[in-house]
Amino acid sequence: MNNKDFTAELSRRMGLTIKETNELMSAMVGGMVHHLQDGKTIAIHTFGTFEVKKKAERITVNPTTKQRLLVPPKLVLSYRPSALLKDKFK
């Protein structure tokens, strides 16, 4: 399912127009991004938890040249599904 299909299905279920659904989704995603940028965690009860984690710097080796490289620290987005969602896929 791509974004267009998802938006069409959501607008059909909610009884909104496609334009209103797009605006709603943009506002929701924008709010989530803002919270995640502030370092906050987002927990959706039946879906899961989103959070930003800091990965430490590490040393890796290029397999072709055998050269050791330092990979700088970075922030990554992680998602942990809820127990209810996990049970639906068992």
C-alpha cells in the first residue's frame, strides 16, 4: 500500500475528503517529527513506540582495503511494536 492508497482508504473510513485527509496526515506527521526532534518518545497504545536513540561512535574495517575507519556518533529513529500488534502477527 502506498501513500496514495493509504490516504484514499483513510478518507473513505473517516468520511473526509482526500484534501482534508492529506492535511490531517501532514499535521500528525509534522507533530510527531517535532516531538522526536525534541528528544521525546511517542507511544501509540495499539501500534508501538517511536524514539530517537544515540548510536555511539565505533571503528569499522573496510573489507576490500582492510583500512580501519572511525564512524562518528549519530542519532537513529527506532520503533518497537506494541504487544497487541505483535500478537496479531503470531
